[in-house]
Amino acid sequence: MNFWLVKQEPSKYNWNELVKDKETYWDGVRNYQARNNLQKMKKKDLVFFYHSVVGKEVVGVATVSREFYSDPTTSDSRWVVVNLKPYKSISVPVTLDHIKSHAELVNIALIKQSRLSVMPLTKKEFKIILEMGQTKIREL
């Protein structure tokens, strides 16, 4: 199992909308590194849902429900999407400031590559953020 974080402006699509929709494809990625990360995602991988711009916080955990395929919003074959399903809300949203203040998280991509919209996390980083959010997941 792999661990990821995806970023989205809550005014464009937020965690509550994903919960309501029950599943969505993750589109709009137009950065090669982020696209490559989408291509590495496997079914059942765990994914943090991060509200960017407003809030700047991890608010939920999703799972990959379908591995990458062509982005249906463009005819450009370079771009792909994955499907995500909501898994669990974070009990206490974990802010960017809180993440930055944790000594074991100073090197994660959320801080080092702040513009990247799809990024990998280690299992240890994922667990730390879950603990910060007072959230437990059976699989870990």
C-alpha cells in the first residue's frame, strides 16, 4: 500500500462534496510530476484530502478506487485521472502550520514542493498526520 496527499481549493471541490458524491475522478492535473504520481497510485492506496488556499489543512482520507486512465476533461492524451472514494473524515483537521511545526515532517513534499498537487507520503508521515488529526484507520 502506498500513501498520498492530494490538494484542492475547497471553493472548487471540497471534502464534503466528495463525501456527498461518494466517488469522483481526480482531474485537472497539468503538472508532469503530479501526473506521474497519479500513474503510480494503486487501488486501495490511502490518500489525504488537503484543502489548499483556504484552510490549508488535511480534512479527510480517501482511497483510490480506480487506477489511472485518460482524463475525460481533455483530448490531450498526456493527462490522466484516478478515481477516489471518501474513507474517513479527519477528526481534527491538521493545518499546514501544525505540519510545519512537527520535526519529523519538515521534509515532506507539502512543505518542500508546495505547488505540487499530488504527492507521495511515507507510511510514517501518513501515520504522524493521522495522529495529529486524532484519527485512527484499521489498515494501519
